[in-house]
Amino acid sequence: MRRVVVAITGASGSIFGIRALELFASMADIETHLVMSGPAKTTIAVETQWALSEVEGLADHVHGARDIAAPISSGSFRTAGMLVAPCSIKSLSAIANSFSADLISRAADVTLKERRPLVLMVRETPLHVGHLRLMQQAAETGAIIFPPVPAFYNNPRSLDEVVTHSVGRAIEHLGVDVAGLDRWQGG
């Protein structure tokens, strides 16, 4: 059983984190640990038809954003990595600066210090130089910056397909294969 941490922050695009949980739930060998920020809960209510209890029900374990004593706050709690989807600029800033003010930034810091994959689906546009510097700083400490930029070579027919493909590609950076993911076959 491999453990994966999924964090959902308050940036627009909460469906990315929800879809990650859905994909992981279909994998028998993955145990998920979910943490959501307060703003994420608001964004989920605004952007989706999902009830918070339904989102939490997709995860094997749910941790409060202020619970810095949760298992995922320690490097001795082994995981395959962490996905922050979506990743707000506020969370990016905390992660890039090792400012462990909440469980999301603490778990991300632990992931980096233990040299495990940390995938940040940074969700903001346009970007100013401060955002770019934060992304560079996070990348220099080992984070994988993975904005949810859609691919079109797979000829998506719906927004659902765009979301699934983006999240599937991000998940694979955690060393988890996603079945049925369309891949570039050449021209």
C-alpha cells in the first residue's frame, strides 16, 4: 500500500483535487491522506456540486488544515509524495519559503526535506515576477511545478476529459501509473 497526500487549496480549480481523489480511489494499492484549506472548502461550494462530506469520503484519511500533529506532518510517516491541486499562490509562497503555518505547507515541507515528489498544480494567471520567483524557488528545493495547462493532442471532447488528463499527468509524477491516459503518439 502506497500513501499519497492530496492537498486542496483555495485557488480556482478545486475539481483538480477532487478528480485526483477519484482517480486514486479507483487504485487498490493507494491510500490517500487529504487536507483542505478553509478557502478550499469555500471554493468547492462555489465551483462544484460536491458536498464537503462527499469530497472527504473519497479519501482514506482526512486531516484538518490546522492539525500540525497529523501523521503527514512528520518525515517518519512514509508517503509516495504529495499533490497540491490546485495550488494557490498563498500556498506556493508558504511552501517556497518553508513557512509551515498550516498542515498543507508543513506536509509539503516534509515531502521536500525527505526528497519525495511534491507536485504543485499552481493555478493563477496572469503571473507577475513575484509568482515566477516563488515557482523558481519551489522548483529549486525540489518541487515539480505543474500548472493545469490542457493538452489538445488527445482531442478532448469535454471539460471533464481535460481535467482528467491534466490530473492524470500530474499524478504520474508521483510514480503512480494512471490507466487509460491518452499519450502523445507522434505526428
